[in-house]
Amino acid sequence: MSVYAGRFAGRAAVITGGASGLGYAVAQRIIAEGGQVSLWDMNGNLATARETLGCHGVNVDVSDADAVAAAAEESIAALGRVDVLMCSAGITGATNPVHEFPIESWLKVVNVNLNGLFYCNRAIVPHMLGHGYGRIVNVASVAGKEGNPNASAYSATKAGVIGFTKSLGKELAGKGIIANALTPATFESPILAQLPQSQVDYMRSKIPMGRLGEVHESAAMACFMASEECSFTTASTFDTSGGRTTY
């Protein structure tokens, strides 16, 4: 049970990639802290996650703009409002040097990690503007700041998420809506199954603390970013990197 009981009372959140990993952990905390949640995912665990958390959910491919727009309408109708958007849906893509990187994998990563995140923000922001309140947490990565070798598509899209969020935050500053990016180092999550062990070992070696992060550490930061407490920082990044990034 969260120590911040009631922090999200009266608030409602849409969380993409919410059926597992970081999205699920944040959904657990928001519900425990008094909020409502709509999970967006196309993970086979979505039905189980909805039942376990007792929340709303939509099976949606975030890389499909029309599907995202329909999901936004459904979630707003179900929850009555959306105060928080957390975009954590993402894929790693292939692990290859650029000259061998499969074009189809590049396009898929861009469509999910960057285009999909844009579609989600574009669909929810007008609703937030109508209420004059919102908190947006776009999940990027330290790879977007430093770049990981053999992960050019992932690194490029996460850098794009940072740039996009900085632009969006400045657009919305003064309108009651705060938008920031979360930039975690590698942490234990289902997405690691998409990577060879050698890549995971490389990323661990770059973390001064000498370990991977834990999902609850990034979830705690994300929940602060999603709360009313985060009131004077926007168009910025919050790191949970074990000392890997310092800017």
C-alpha cells in the first residue's frame, strides 16, 4: 500500500503499456492512492491486469492513430475525465549495427515508440486543455541521452521522445498542464526479454551503482511526475539511472 494514500483521489489516468512492467506498477500505485486508471495495451496480459487491478482497459495498438483516437474517447467516457497520461508502451527493436539494422525493425520501433507516443499525446491533450489540468509522463530512456550501440532505433526514438516532450511542455506551460519525460536506465522488466543477454550486460556495466534498476524505483518517480506535487517543473527530464546520466 502506498504511503501517499489519497494523492490521486478524484484523478483518472490513462497508462499505455499498462498491462506489465513500469506501466502496471504505476497503475497499481495510482489506484492504491485513490485514483482511477484505464490501461492501454495489446499485451495478452491485459485482461488479467484489468481484473487484478479492478480497472478499465482498452486493447489498442498505439501505432494506429485512429485506434488511439477511439481509445481516448472510450477511456474518457468510462472514467469521466483524464488527468494523467503516462506513455510507457515501447519496444526495443533489433540488436544490430546500423549498417545491418533491418529496415522493417527500424520502422516498427519508430511507429511504436515515437509516432505512437505522439498519437497518444495528441488525442488526450485537448481533453486536458478543456479542464485546465493535466500531468503527462512520457517514458524515454538514458539511451535517448547517451545512445546505446547496436540499438540505434531505440536510442533515436527515445531521443525523439525527449525532444518532443520539451516542445510540448513549453506549449502547455501556463495552461495547467505539465509534461515531462522519464529517463530510466535499464531496469528489470519484461522488455529485457527482447534483448540478448550481452546487450543487458553492457547496459548494466554503464550504471555506476553496478546494478539494474527496480521497477518500483521508476514507478515512484513517475507517480511524483503524475501528481499535483509536480507543479513547477515542465518540459524537462527526470532520471532514474543509478548515476549513469547527470544532465
